[in-house]
Amino acid sequence: MSTLTVLNPATEEPLVELPEAGVEEANRAVAAAKSSFPGWRAVAPADRGRLLRRLATLVEENREELALLETRNVGKPIGDSRGEVGMVADVFHFYAGAVDKHHGETIPVAGGVDFTLREPLGVVGLIVPWNFPIAISSWKLGPALACGNTVVLKPAELTPLTAQRLGELALEAGLPEGVVNVVVGPGRIVGQRLVEHPDVAKIGFTGSTEVGRKVMEGAAGTIRTSTLADPPRLVLDVARPTEPAAREGREQRGPLKMIVLDAGHGGHDSGALGPTGLMEKDLVLDVTRRVAKLVEERLGIKVRLTRDADHFVTLRDRTSFANRERADLFVSIHANAHRETAADGVETYFLSSEATDSAARQVAALENGVVQLEQPSGRPSGQVDIVRAILWDLAQSEFQTESSRLAEVVHDSMTQSLRISNRGVKQAGFYVLGGAAMPAILIEIGFVTNPREERRLKETKYRDEIARAILAGLAEYKRAWDQRARAAAEPPSMTRAR
């Protein structure tokens, strides 16, 4: 095995020679973490808290040693290092107290209560930069260990010494062997292996934009979560229209003229399936056609459909179609599903990366699962374009107020007309709404998994009632839209001076 020389940056003198880890060592560290995970997650939260408190105490007892090691390895003033080591102890004390206060949620539903459990992910890979190695290591280790995960910590090869010492102190504190693993090696080898390793459930990374991009690219090919830190920023070069015509077109919008209606799912994507075989894709296509006919006949608005037959349309193509058509509104119609068959009612969503609650996140996750059906053969499934999702949220932020208003109006019309359980207007990260350059909502018209609702949803009469309820909501929204458009078009009143 090759060696790594760790230098004192102030004098450029060697401090220590360390074995340089590679792919094999990274694999062994992940295997050790995976092997120790079942035992560590089974440790009672209060006992995990006691072990973390013991680790915090050991950091305090070895404060001067750790501060000197940090100063010699990083090159910062000893006063700064002492302050950072004190903060490290505080971090472990904090998570020692928080470990048994990380609760799930209880969610009232028809006929009972749902509940969620917060469970550890498994092996977590932690990649730390050179400039604050002991502090940032603690920020990542504390929550990961408190929640029952095992970790593989990769410090920067330039400044690995305090991270290594933290690993030793964790063993001294009584944490089982294999729970905390420290590997020292080049990021392009060890870090890359952690990012791509199939047994690593999450990556926590702090570092440069260039390396962060590679981390996200590597993690996108597998189903895992990733956390980027320091700095959590996305800088965009966005130019707003400066031409008078473009500016006036935005400020002085005309009457509502076009709506794109989107029937969810289709083709090889059947969507939710009812107990007697009702498929969501067929239900929502029929309802969408009925809504389109009513809107064109009674409101005089042009309607375009993202699909008018049983074929598959990718999520991205749905809003792209609405953008190309320069639609004023985008309305996606779906039917809900739930493992609790008594769940019923209607709910309406608008786009936001922050979900209203865990139930909203679950609904969005179910609908977003369609992306698995979009993967061309030969490409890994589960790939998620994180930056694109952020851009979608930014794009919709301009229309979020109008989307919320549209959702409220349509939702009120449906609950009042259909006399059905009101599950509320919510926000969540639905991919199908992403990128829409207009107010956009998603309507869940009922639960096909509820036997009683499935029977109603099969009835032609009830489908007509749903379509009329959506029409009434769109009509009310159109009146308000057109009124605002007329007011914006009127010249400002002049007051004669006396």
C-alpha cells in the first residue's frame, strides 16, 4: 500500500506518514459499517445518547491535544482551534440530548390514524473538506450516529489527523467497532467509491462546487439521498426582459384564453388500481375529456390536452407542451391511492419543494414514481436531476400565489358541489408541475383504492358531476382573472389640480 505524507502547512515539515486508502480500503470500511448497522440501530435511543455524551466528555478532556493537532495540521491559530474543539463537544452534547426526541408523526385519516416512523438509513458516507476538519466532522457525525446510522468518514487527505483522532475517541467512548470508520485517501478514489458504492445509503458532502457536482452525478445513478453543505447556494444568471413590449406583455396580461388539461398517467403507466380493476389512467382521461368539452362550450376558452388517448407521456413533456402552447393555466387531473382503504375525499396541490406535511410528501412520491417508467433501457433507474428540481421550484415561484389561488377556488368548488371529504389544498414537489411557466395545479379527484369511492368513480353521472365541479371552479377563477386584466388595462385616473 502506498503512503501519504501529512504536512504542517506553516513549516511544510512532515507530521506523519499514513497508509493511503484506495478502493479496497473503502470497500472494507463500508462492509464494516454495514455489518455493524443492525446492532447499532438496535441500541436504545437513550443508550445511544449516553454513548454520545461520553464522546463529548472525551473531546472536552482531550481538548488541548485536539486543538494542537488541528493547528499543526491545518495551520490556524491555536485560539481558533481551541474554540472549534469546544464547539465539537457542544455538538455531541446536543445530539446526545436530541437522540430520543426525533419523533415520527400521527396523521388522522378516515376510520383511524396513520403514523410514520423515522428510521436510520444505514451506512452514511461523510466527505469533509480540509479547512475545518474536526468541526465539520462533528456536524455530520452527530446527527448520523444519533439516528442510528453507521458511518464512513473521509476527511481531506491534507488534514486527516483530528478526524482520525475522533474515530479513536469514539471507540474509547464505547461505540461498537465498525460504527465509525475513518478512511484517508484521495477524493477522486475513496470519495468517488463512497459516492457510487451500492451499500452507502446517503452521502453528506461539504466542499467545492466542482466536487459537489461530481457527488450529485454519482449519487443520481442510484436511489439514495445526498446532502450538500457550505455553501447551500445556487447562483443563476437570469436576464429579465428589458424590451418595452416584453415588459408590457407581462404587466398588462389579457383575458384568460387557453388552458392545458393533463390526464395523469397513460399507456404502460396505469396509475392507481382499484379493488375491482378501475385504472386511474382510464378514469382521469374520461374526466379530463368531459372537463375540456364543458370549458370550451361554456367558457369559450381554448383547451388543449396533453393526451387524448391511452398513451404514455413523460412528466417533463406535459408542462413543456403547455409552455409551447403558451397556455394561461395548467391543470393536471389524477386519482389518489392509499394503503388504508377507508381513505377518501379530494385534495388539490400546487408546486413547492417544501411539502405541507408527510402525507403530501407521500402523495407526491407516489405520483413521481412515474419517472421510473421513463428510463430508457440500459440507463440506471432512480436518476433524479436535483438541479432541475430546484430550477422548477424557482420557475414556479413567480406563479405560486396564482397557483395557490387557483387551487383554492377549484378545490372549494369540488368539495361544495360533490359533498365529499375535504382533504385540503396542499403543496408538494410534484414533478408533473415542474417547469410550468404559468399557474399550475394538480387535482386528486378521489381514491380508487376505496371500494365505495371506486364504485362512484365508475359511474358516468358522478364523472359528469366532477367535471361540472371543476368547470365551476375554473369559471370563478376566470372571472377574477379577467377582472384583474381589465383593471390593469385601464389608464390611470387623472385628478384635476385646484
